[in-house]
Amino acid sequence: MSDSTDHHQPSHAPAPSPTRRDVSDLFSGGRIVAIPRRTARREQLLVHLAETLFAVDRDYTEPEVNDALRTVHEDCSALRRYLITSGLLTRTRDGRAYRRSTTTR
């Protein structure tokens, strides 16, 4: 007796994890439409930016950070501040070097 129907396979894809919500709706043409006002949603965007724009074991100058952020939004200084205050990017005391945090969320 051969049953070709597998009853253990879900008929739809699993729902995305609430901690890793997709941020694609915040982008249009590869650019951020608006920086979210809600802290939790903004944090999701910042995690995405840190993971996609900055390598873990590399130092960046402020102009390099600005250039990377400008690829997705004109207000690079606001995004840079948010990344620093959220702990996703660290900055040396003299402000010469930035680095992506190695802590995972």
C-alpha cells in the first residue's frame, strides 16, 4: 500500500518569527521610506542595517559609516546616532573609529 500524500508536511510556510520581522516594507527601491517612530520597529530596522551594511571585524571611519548609511537614507547622521545608542555600532572615545558590535540579538 503506497500513500503518495504526506500528511506531515505543512501546506503553507511558517509565519516569520516576531523577533525577526521582515523590514522589506520599510524600503522602496532599496531606500528607506521613513525611519520608524516606534522604538521596536526602528530597532528591527537598525539590526537589519548593522547586519547588511557593516562587517563584524572591521573598523570604519565616520565618512565610511555615513557613505554606507547614505546608500539607504539621506539622514545618515540620525541613523548613525540610532545605531550607536542602540549598541549596534560602537565608537572609539575620540570618534575616529566605528565598529559593528559583536553582540547578537
